[in-house]
Amino acid sequence: MIRERKSSLNRVIQIKVEMKELEAQLEQLKKELNMLQESCTHEFEKKDYVQKCMKCHLIESLQW
């Protein structure tokens, strides 16, 4: 019983560490995507309410 709790606690700690690492990686990827979208020469495909760049996948609303 004690061994199961310790194992469970270790897994919780491991999951939290992995989540922190993934959150940091996600933030870095968001920054990289934002930089690519800012420097893109957009080629938009227009729909009824939005337009989406075919190159960088930036989506803009056509509703003001």
C-alpha cells in the first residue's frame, strides 16, 4: 500500500515536470509561429466570414 502511494506520488511529480517542459516548448512554438506569420507575404483564401493564408495558416475575421 505504501509502495503504491510512493509510486503514484512519483508519477504525479513526473507528470508535472513533463507538463512544465511541454508548456515551455508550446510557448516557444507559439512565438516562432507568430514570427513566421508576421513575415509572411500572405495569400488568402476567402470564405464567408474569414480568410485564411494558404502559406502560414493565419486566420483573419472578415467581420468588423
